[in-house]
Amino acid sequence: MTRYGYPGAPARRDDGPRAGIWSLMKCWAAGIVVLLFTEYLQITVVYDYIDSPGSLGSFSGRLLLIHLPNALCVALSVWAAARLHRPPFRHGTTQHLAAAVAVPVAAQLLNMAVQRQEPTAEGLLMSNAVLAVGCVAGWAADRLQEGD
């Protein structure tokens, strides 16, 4: 049977048996675009204009110029992917969580895999903390908007 209840009526592409996969792929694409765009802005604005010599030497400088902007980038990516996940599929927590946080988690794993140098304990801990804080913040923003 088609979407409109009578034979021969056109059904939308995303109403078929693979609609859940298409919904996930749209969310992941949005998450990738938002993450790449925000990270590009962070690199061009923060690193080129705000960074002064010696500011990354202290923990507070790294926290302010690297980790907090990264957490914001991750949160925006999670929020955008979660908002794009459409209603029939977003009610399942597991699938909605996979749609929302898969891109930042995959980016973190890729980043850790391609690092040429041995990561420091601080870098590894803060990188994973930024991922967790960004994912929770983006998820919370989506849940707050869902309540409207």
C-alpha cells in the first residue's frame, strides 16, 4: 500500500523500508557539515587572530583557545544532527542517540588514529572530556527544544 492509501499513488522516497537509514544519513551529513564549518571558523578566527605568542603555554590558555571552542563545535554538530532527525525515528532513544553523536565520536576516533605523535595525558583527557561535554550539551539543547 502507498502512503496515501490507494494503489498507484506516489510514495515519498523516505517513507520506504529504508527510511530509518536515510534519516540517519541526513543527520550524519548535517553533523559533518556543521562540524567542519565550525572547526574551520575556529581555526581561522581563533588561531590566526586571537592567538598570541605564549598563550597556549598555560593550561588556561589552551582551555580558553582550544578546548572550549572545540566543545562548542561538537555541541553545535550534535544539536544540528539531532534536530534534523525526523519524528518517527527520533522517538527511539538508541537510534536518536546514534544519529546525534555518531559524527563527533567518529571525528574523535579519526583524530586519535591519525596523530603522528604520542598524545600527552592532558591532551587525551581533555580531548575526551571536550567530546563528552559537547555531546551532552548538544543533546540537552535538542531535548530542551523538543519540550516546546
